[in-house]
Amino acid sequence: MERINPPQFDERHPAEHAQQACTQGYRAFILGDDGHVEGRVDLQCSSDSEAIRMARQLVDGHDVELWQLDRKIETFSHVSTPHRKTEPVSPRHVR
């Protein structure tokens, strides 16, 4: 007689299953000065906006590209954009 194993039950709460089903896999690639990938951080997030927020936190001296599968979401630069220079105001001639 063949033995049949009982089904395996997951003991997590149903809300945990729902949360896991709603999370998506993202990858943040850490770029070197030459633009090549130096590292990768895998992120599990519920939305693009959450993934963007988390990827921004990884910018520390290196650019970071955020991807979900083959979809590039955004690139975060470690160099801040230069402030716009204003022209000096010439003093008015007082007569």
C-alpha cells in the first residue's frame, strides 16, 4: 500500500500571505564611477513609490539604478545638481 503524506500547512496568519502576495521584487544596482555595476540590493516593496524611497536611501557616493525585472524605474545620482548662479546686481548710481 502506498503511503500518502498529508498536505503541508503554512502556519502564518492569512494577512501575512496577503502582504507577501502584494510585494514585488525590485533591484537597486550600485554603480561605480565608470557606470558599471559594483553591487546589487534586492528590495521587496509594495509599490514603485516605496521602492523609490528605499533606493534613494542607498545613494552614498555612488549612483543607483532601480529596476523591476526588465523595467528601469529611475536613476539616482550621488552628485547634487549645481545651484543656479545668479548674476550680481550692480548697485544703483546715486546722484
